[in-house]
Amino acid sequence: QVQLVESGGGLVQPGGSLRLSCAASGSIFRFNTMGWYRQAPGKQRELVASATSGGSVNYADSVKGRFTISRDNDKNTVYLVMKALKPEDTAVYYCKLDQGVFWGVYWGQGTQVTVSS
């Protein structure tokens, strides 16, 4: 089994910063993709950023230049540094671990990020 534990959400003013962390434990395959998705009220869940175990990263256009994803493969942890936050970044942020069809896809429980003055 795999567990994903997220932390770092909260309330921040527009223009502020937050760092999210997601630690995976259990049966972790060394080749995987870890990423962050978000879901705002009334909207579909969308990709924010992802990073493969090989070092490739991908960002949604809406966060490019403001968010940075990184990972520590030894700790099976992925981070998301969010800067210049906007009210439209408000959402529940979910961590995802994709290990393929055989090893499975897992989601964290979600952490709320609220950007408001």
C-alpha cells in the first residue's frame, strides 16, 4: 500500500507565498511521476505541476514563472513552492503519485490553499 501525506496549505494574502509538501510511503516504484493538482469549487480538477523521477517537469500555463516543483527521490517527497499567489489560485491542492498501471496511481487527501485579503 501507498500513503501520501500532504502539508503546507493555508490562508495567504495576494502576492504571498506558500510551500506544499507531499511525502509518499509504502510500496514506491523508483520510476514514477509525482505531481500537484488542484480543484476549485465548481471546477474540474486540473494539473498544476508534475515532476518525473528522471527530472522532467511540467507546469500549467497559469502557474509558469510563479510556481516551482521539486522532489527529493531519496525521501519520496515532492514540493511545490508557490509565489505571487492570486485569488484564482484558491483551491484544494492534491498530491498524485503515478507509478503506472502495475504499481498504481495514488492521491493525497488534499490541502486547502486560500488566497484572500
